[in-house]
Amino acid sequence: MWLKNITLLNFKNYGDAAISFSDTVNVFTGNNGSGKTNMLDAIHYLCLCKSYFNPIDGQQIKTGEDIFMIQGDFNRNLKNEKISCGVKRNQKKQFKRNKKEYDKLADHIGLFPVVMVSPYDVNLIMEGSEERRKFIDNVISQTDSHYLDQLIAYNRVLANRNALLKQIALTKRYDATLLQILDEQLINAGKKIFAIRKAFMNEFIPLFNEYYSYLTDNKETVELSYLSQLNETPFDELLQKSVEKDRVLERTTTGVHKDELAFIISGMALKKFGSQGQQKSFLIALKLAQYAYLAKNKGFKPLLLLDDIFDKLDDSRVQKLMQMVSHHDFGQIFITDTGIERVKSIFKKIEVDVTLFEVENGHIKHA
């Protein structure tokens, strides 16, 4: 699969832009704030119906305008696929495949898999467990359309259970029957989510270990592990044991919404003891493992978007990374960097041809 071209209208800092891509390595160069990352985000939009950075669609519209549009032509399984997205202020987003609008956006997820690597990913390390659960859910959702349905069902029941707990606290009336019904619904969806996440992590962790070892020449010991209360205790027992605590706190304290990923380096928490370079290597290994997992489970190669990844990586890691992603295991790649000469030098060393674009104040051209 590869993206042949893209057209933007009033997307972020782009007024009107149209560009065709190489099916291998495409590099956008320019100063910070010029619009390089916005181009990657537009590609992400076409693949996953949303921005990588900002969940509010209306905020992607260029200042002073009322609508943005993104359109792209993909070659997927040797067929041309035209994908378009349009957002008007205060109106529902329109998303079309071959000029036909989707009944629900979830039907698009996974058809055009993509992996984004960005400085923003440091949130996976520095922020709370919700960010890490989102990472797991994003990868699985691109390979399992039913998983998203289970997540939606679970979160709906969880919200209802929490509302009931608040109502019980407020009225002092304990509705054991309704609580039991909600518990059964929560257990049903929660068990399925846990089983899928566990199977995913069993396949994902070896891929992560392989890429981290490659990037660091086996010089560092890291560990990625999946932490879940359901690893130790069946979900129904967890809910029974925590019912009094839940009533006091007025929220559900056990379940897959508490799942977590542990990032460990040399036996210690990556967040506290990893250097910036080590953290970046860890994140890149996570994303490359995501890429490998998607490629294996989809049967074709996703798009790979690498935003400003040369920063905080030493030259040897940069060269190893580019050497790896530019060869046969990977498909079409989009990269941003501030230095055109640095890009030319890196790819000259590894003898890989690249297509270069210069971006300046929302205008893009071939370099």
C-alpha cells in the first residue's frame, strides 16, 4: 500500500496544496513551524479519520476559513482508492472512500494502516496509564474491527455503573439487582478485551525487544510488560471484592480500564531513570514493533510517518534506524527534518534514494 498524492485545502497552515509522492522515502525539510508536521498529520487523517495531535476537528481549519478538505489517492492491493475528508465549522465530519460516505467512521479504521513516530510520543512515557492503554487500543483496532465495538460497549457500561454508584451514594438506596446486571455486562466485555490485549502483548513484546536490541546494539537491558488486575484474579471476583470500596469512592476501581504498560530500563522505571536518548530509542522501538505487528496481521505494509526523529538520537542510532526502515522490510516512508543537508548526508551514507520536498509557511515544492 502507498499514498500516490495528496491535496489540501485550508488544513492548518496550508491554504491550497497538491503534491505527488514516491512509493519509497519522502522527506519534508524546512524550518520549525513551516508546516512539515502538518503534512504528516494530513496523511494520518486520511488513514485514521483524525489528527494525531488534536482530537478537535474544527481546530484543524485554517484561521479565517470555515472548512478544510483533505483528499488522497492510495494504491492498495493494486487498486486505486480515493479517500477524502471534509470538515465545516460546527458540522459533522464527512469521510468518503471512492466518493461514498461511510455509515460509521469505525468502518474505515484498519483499511489504510499507519504508524506515526513523533516527539509528542514522549507522553507515552511521561503521562498517565490512559496514554499507554490508548497505544495498545490504537494498534489492535487497526487489525481487529470487533475490538473497537467491545471497547465502546465496555466504556458505556462503565459510565453507567459509575453513575449508579454516585446515585447510590446520593440517595442512600442500594440497588443490588441493577448493579449485578451492570457487573455482568462489564465482565462480558472486559474479559474479551483482556483476552485480546493479552494475546496482542504476547506477540508484540518479542517484536519490541528485537527492534530495541537492534537500535542499541544490545548495550542496554529493557523490559516491556503488560500489567492487568485480571492477570491475577478473575474479573467477577475483582468486582465482588471491591464493591464496598467502589461505593465509598463512587467509581469502579477494578477492571481493564486500569490496565497499564510498564517501561523498564536496567531494572528501573524508564520515566525516572532513562536518558532522553534512551527514552527516544524505547519509543521508536515501540513504534517499529507496531509497524511489524500491523504488517504481519494486515498482510501488507502500513505507511510510516517519522516526525523530527533525528533530534536527541546520536549519529550511529540515526544511521541504523534509517538503514533499517529504508530497506525491504518497510514500505512507503514520510520523514520531516529541519536540515536538508543532514538528510542528504544520512541517505548518501546508506545509499538510498529519497524524494525531497521543501516546506515554507504552508507552501510545499520539490527540492
